[in-house]
Amino acid sequence: MNIIFDCDPGHDDAIALLLLGSNKKFNVLGVTTESGNQTIEKTTRNAINVISYLNLPYKVYKGESKPLYRDAVICDKIHGESGLDGFEFPKYTMKEEKEDAVSFIINAVKSSKEKVTIVTTGPMTNVGKALMVDPSIKSNIEKIVLMGGSIGAGNVTPAAEFNINCDAEAANVCFISGIPIYMMGLDVTRKVLVTDEIVNRISKINNKASEMFSKLMRVFIDNQKKVFHLDGAPLHDPVTIAYLIDPSVVEMKYVNTEIDCAKSSSYGRTNCDIPGYLGKKPNSYVAVEINIEKYFNIIEEAIKSYNFL
Ligand code: RIB
Ligand code: CA
């Protein structure tokens, strides 16, 4: 499976990268970054650090520093000053490629011999812009699997989830493109809370990957408790990769989803018409349930696969 992984590391993005690198079914064409959890400089450095630390053979392409039509926002309350607070990476010499993310996405999709699956775990700016610059790439994109949106309430406004709220226009380009959309929203990601118990379970694996997981998650948990008063940290982004590893980990409904781009308090809302009220053509598979035990077993097995490090 040819994959482009687009992210804004970010604690949960880092674990999604770890999951991606653990499975040989994925042929990763490249990793692209954008601003979101932190500035583009920091998310790009973080992606390079995680890839280098896990010894993954991935190239990194620096993406958009801000949403299509809005100013960049960051989420330092959750992810900290570095965007990956809690773990000290060695000083790596690896640099991002000269080609920017949007150009890479267009060229990689066009030259791929098989259709490409695009996974996004941050704002959808890079992918949305690539589709605007060269709509013809649609024909060689298998699907877009995203962490983002919510059937129910948001997590940055009552209406909207962070990734979509950062750049609703870019998300809208993707959702109306006709490319099959697989949306892993807050409805399922809020159910997979990393707790101290999970961290202790993973720590017992006692390899480099479990050390990174544990140290990052302890900070992620603390910050989520401070900001959202949760009992743990929702491990949002890895749900995308867990789905690709074992689709039975989530239950999905094929519905029409519209992105609210109006300048209102509902900006960035994903209106998932689960009951089919509007009778509009479905355009997205939306996750409505997740098997929590299966999910954390996938995470645990992935971390064990790094015993070679
Ligand atoms: O709303 C959760 C999403 O926003 C996750 O992707 C997290 O990393 C942040 O980007
Ligand atoms: Ca993210």
C-alpha cells in the first residue's frame, strides 16, 4: 500500500508515525508536515526526530506554514513549546528535502504506479492545496484517511475539532473532491484514552520505542488533564494507521459530510448526516465506534516490533 503521511507532530502524530513504521504492508512514499500543533519549523523538526530515532527510511517534506486563508494557530497548551515536550531526542543531522510538501504530493501521486492512500493527522492544508493546484491527481488517490472532525461536539469550539477548525476550506476541498474519505473523528478518538495504566503496560516492553512512548505520553496526559480535565490523553492520530492495519478496529457509516466554512461560531464543523436527513449523496466513511482493547493491542504489538532498535 503506497502511503503519503501528512502530519503536525504533536504527541499523537508521533505515535501514528511509530505505528506506520511498524508495519511492512506500508510503502511510505514520504512524510509531509504542516503547522498545527506547533509552527511548521517545529513540526518538521519533530517529524525528523521521530523518524531518525525509530530508524525509519522516510524522507520529510516541509509543508504549509499557515492555513489557506487564515493565520496559523498552535496548540502549545497540549503539545508544549517544542510540540513534542517530554522526550529529549539526540541532535540528528537529517534535514527536510528541498522539494516542498505540496509539490511532493502532486509529483509522488502522479508518478505512483499504484493508487496512493493519503493519511492526514493535522490540518488538511497541504492536501487541499495540492488538489487545488492540480485536481488531476484525484484519479490516482485511493482514499484519504484523516484524523479530524466530529459527529458530536468539537474540541476547540463547541462545533469544531482542531484539525478541521485550523483549515476548514482545505478540508472542504478534500471532502467534495470525490476521493473516498475515511474520517476518524473525536467520536472514536476520545474513547481511546492513554492512562497511567496503559503507560505502565507499554513501559514493560522496555525498548527504545516504549521509552519514547512512555515519556511523551506522560506529558500528553498531564496537559490533557490540565486543559480538558480528562482521565487520560485521547490517542487521536494513530486511529488512522490502526484502521489501515486492521479495519475491524472501528465501525464506520457511509454518510454525507459537509464542512462548515461560514465565518460563524460553527466554522470548521463536520456536519455528518448520520440519519440521512438531507438525502444527499454520501461522500465519507465516518467512524462511529472503536474496539478499545483491539486498538491498544495494535499499539502494543507495534511498539514490540521495535525490539531491533
Ligand atoms: O483534535 C485532535 C487533533 O488535533 C490531533 O491530530 C492532534 O494531534 C491535533 O493535531
Ligand atoms: Ca495531529
